[in-house]
Amino acid sequence: MTRTTRWIPSWAAAILLVALNLCLALHAAAGEQPAGLQKGDRIVFLGDSITAGGVREGGYVTLIGQGVAKHHADLGIEIIGAGISGNKVPDLQKRLQSDVLDKKPTMVVIYIGINDVWHWNRDAGTTKENYEAGLRDVIQRCQAAGARVVVCTPSVIGERTDGSNKFDAMLDEYAEISRKVAGDMSCQLVDLRKRFLEHLKQHNADNAERGVLTTDGVHLNAEGNRFVADSIVGVVCGQDHAAGRVLRHVVVFKFKEGTTPEQVKQIEQAFAALPGKIDTIIDFEFGTDVSVEGKSKGFTHCFVVTFRDEAGRAAYLPHPAHDAFVKLVVPHVEDVLVVDYWTAR
């Protein structure tokens, strides 16, 4: 889709509207739909204390619900939290009928596995065999009831990035089981384990045990809840496109007369620094116009930012680092064009 950012002035509206209509026409021709949600959908979030906390103010379930309500108000989507502290996969099996299936969900998001590993600290964890069999049972029963299932891998038990968290190796094994089961049973996967590790490598320079995305190494803080919501919302809304596709965000600048080469260089460097500050950016490149056709209309600098999905872009646009960049650019820009599109990797 084509999209204007919050800082694009009104004089770009006509250009952007043309680009928007073109992109929508291409999507329609390809048979693509803008979202996978249907009127009256009932989404159950099933899990442990992380999900129980997710229904509180600022929790990841609440944030997803607020986003769905804002952008799909006409669909009347119902969001239901079904998280209980201390739960493991066998607990989900026991209460699946009363807490999930009796509510007749059209979608079930399963975020489980932390306690199945962590409770081995007191010799009460779930064996890998029982974890896999139990997860398959929960998914099969949800699918038999007609629900679409989204599986999240367990995230972290400790935020250190050097592999020194006590349960790192075991948690990797259980996350791999979740991946395998999701693939075998044709479920959509949100690989929180992978995403957490990637984020922490970039944002935990002090190798802290907690405090980046969690309060205690497990339970989400405010940033962690936003991170999980951003990771899941695209899949829930049906906007996590097929593997091998990425979202390009193209920004083209026409600088004001009198903008110095030093100021342009500062803007180039500031834009190029954003991938190191915003982890949803998976690729970045820029260049200056070298066309021989003479049709650039004064636009000289083109920047291409790539995201895995729309959730990545949604996290990027209001990010403090992006806001700071916008404040740097605005005084020097006469015109700007922004076009977003889906493409193969």
C-alpha cells in the first residue's frame, strides 16, 4: 500500500493519491486482500502469566485489541484473554474446552512454553515428548472446532545475550519443537524466540539479565508488551504476507534551495543510522538521482527502507528515533514522496 507519513505536508497529497490508487489496483489484480479478519471474529489469546498480564492496560493483548478496534471497527472483533499464571502445555489441554472452545473462537493465538522449561528449576517442567504431543493436541482440537491457530514460540528466560542464561539451550529446543509443530499442522508462526534474541543483540549492550523487554527476565515490561504486540498483530490481521515477500518503504526528497551539502550529508547519515536504532528495519539503501531523462522534478535523494511486514512499519513510524529524524529533515525539505509496496525478497 502507499502511505503518507505523519510529516508529509498537504502539497504531496495529489501525488500520493495517484500512487495509492495504482498500488491498490495492483493488489486487486493479484487477488490480494488487505486483511484476513472477518466480521464477528472472536480471537482468544491462550497462555500463561505473560498472557494473563497481556490483558491489563498496556499489555500486548490489550494493545492488539486497541489496534484492531481502531482499524477494523466495522467488523466487531471480540478479543478474549485466556492466560493463567504458571500454566504449561498440559494445563492448556485440561482447560481448553471451558476456557477456549466453549467461547467458539474463530482464531486462537497460543503463547506457551516458558513454564514448561522454567519449572525444571524445581523438577516440574514438561518433557519434550509431552510438550510436543500436548501442543499438537491443543492445536488439533482448536482446528477441529474451526479456529485458525497462531503459534508463538516461547521468548526468553533471562535477557543476557552471551548464552549464559540458565535455560537458553533448553528453551531453544522447545522453541524448535513449536516451530516444527506449527509447520506440520499448517499453523501460522510468530517466532518470538528469534525476534527477542535479535532485538536483544542490538539493544542489550550491557548484557543485562532483565530490563530491556522484561521486568524479571520473563514477564514483559511496557516495551516488551509493545514488542510482542507488534510481532503478533500483522499475523492476527492477516497482513503477514507469504514467506519470501517484504514491504518496501520508499522516501524521495526534494531539498529546499539553500540547503548546504553539509546539511544534506547530515540527513543522509541520520537516515542511514535508523536501522541500528529500529530493529524492525531489515534492510536499507539510498542513492542520488542519476537519471538522463530529466523528469526527476527536483527530487534528488531516494531512500528505501525494508520491513518484514506491516507490523514492522507500524513500529517504525511512531518510533522516537524516527521522530527525531523527521524533526531534523523537515526544515530542509521542499517536497517529499512516499510510496510503499510489497515485493519478493
